Amino acid sequence: MNTRKATAPRVKPAPVARGASRSAKPRLNMRAWREHHAYSFFSSLARIGARPWATALTVLVMGLALALPLLLFLLLQNVQGLSAGWQEAREITVFLKPEIEATAATQFAESLRVRSDVAIVKIRTPDEGLAEFRSQSGFSDALKVLQANPLPTVLVVTARENPRENINATPALVEQLKSDAKVDLVQYDAAWRQRLGAILALGERVVQVLAGLLALGTLLVVGNTVRLDIQSRAAEIGTLQLLGASKGFVRRPFLYIGLWYGLLSGFVALLLVLAVQLALGDALAHLLSSYDNRFAFSALGWIPASLVLVVSAALGWFGAWLVASRHLAQGQPA
């Protein structure tokens, strides 16, 4: 009788869906990418915290470089705020001769109001001018000894706005007022207001150029610091490269080091600006009180402060990226 050996039935493996293996791999890669970012974020902070003196010096240098253009920007912002309430250079002050009576001054003002190139004419009598001078000059007691009012009648003429008018040329209205027999002096404020506008524009350009130069200096400081860190970890990075680590994997910890340097230097810059504001606060308040507090100092708002932190962090990140990418492109340190 022939006997056959009993064999276990073959069980076919369950079919694996093609999409499952493909979708699992990107999920694992994304998880590893997130974990390495989190590890680099905290490990870089611990690394710069392990050398407090070197980190403090680097952050202070970068903070001073960022605080200087920030203080100039704050100063320029306040100067522009003081000049924002001034009218355009269309106001003409006309001083009539002392012998011109009030009736003749009123008739002259009416003749100017009907002109097509005149928008507004205001009459300032000698009594009104003397009262204003007493309230603003601080010599009210000394003016009591005057037996007569020496101030003439003043007309404040606002020329009608003409977009096609060349603001650098003296309007024909000013020349006609100067030639009138009733006029003693014509003061046209266009010249000094144009100079003030040019000075403010120059100051804004200086702040921009200085901010660009100091931002470049910040990049160099971060780059040099990261370069030294790369050289100190040359053996470790070389081992990672030999094991097949990508350039992004090797570069990532140094990017976060640059980010921390930039963010900390931004905080230092804001603290320096706050310290300067506190140091000058009493003297500035005393100066503004002498002008009856008609002007207000504008401090740094939270939007510019947030922007400083973002820009400083971006500068640190970019400086570290430049240095790390350069070393990796040259095959260093492996």
C-alpha cells in the first residue's frame, strides 16, 4: 500500500495593495522630517546655551547693529509726525503797512478773495496778533509797557491748488502782492518747507542705507559664528555625509542656530530702544511741556517691534544658510 506524506496546505500571502506601500513611505519621511526639525530646533538652542559668554557677545554685537537704525527710524518717524499737520506750501503771509486802517485792509482782502488764484484770505488784526504774541512768547509782562500796538494788519492768503503748477517756481500771486502799494512785506513759506521735505527725504534714505549696511554686518557675524561651529563639528558632519545624509539634513541644525542668534539679537535691539526711551523720557517730557504739550512723542509700536523680530530671525537664518551651503557645495567638511 502506497502511503503519501501529508503536506500542510499552502497559504497564499494576503495581497498587499500597491498604494499602501507607496503612501506609507511618504508618511514615514514626513514624520522623520518633522522630528528632525523639532530636534534641531531645541538642540541648537541648547548648543548656543552651552557657551553663554560667546553667545552673549555675539547677540550683543548683533543687537547693537539692529538697534542703531531702529533708533534713527524712530527719530525720523517723530519728526515726520510733527510736520504731518503742516499745510502744503501754498500759504502766503502778507504784512500791510502800519498806516493802513482796518477798513482799507478789509477792502483789500475782499479784492483778493474774488481772484481765481486765491482760495482763502484771513485777516489778522493788530490786536489779535499782539494777543497771540503774548500767549506764545512768554513776554506778556514786558509787553505791558508798550503805549501803542506796533504790529500791523496781516493777511493770510492761501493760494488755490493747481496740480500743474511748478512748486519750485514763485507763483505770480506773490509777485503781484509784493508790488502792491499797501503791502510792506510778503512772506512765502514754500522755500523752508521744501528744504524740510528734502531733509526728511534725505534722512529716510540715510536710515535705509544704514539699515542695509548693518544688516549685511549682521549676516557676516552670523556667518562667521556658524562657520566656526561647522569647523568644530567637522568629524561629526563628515560621518553623517559618509552615511548618506542629505545636504538639508546636515544643514538644518545650523539654520536653527542662525535663527536663534537672529531672534535673540532682535530682542536685545528692542530692549536697547526701550532703555533709550526711558533714559530720555524725563528730558523729552520737559521739552514738550515747554511747548504746552502740543507735540506728542510716538514710541515704537507693536507692529514695528514684531517686524524687527521677524527680520532679525530671517537675517540669522539666511546668514547660516549661506555659510552652510557654501561649505557643503565645496565638499566640506567631508
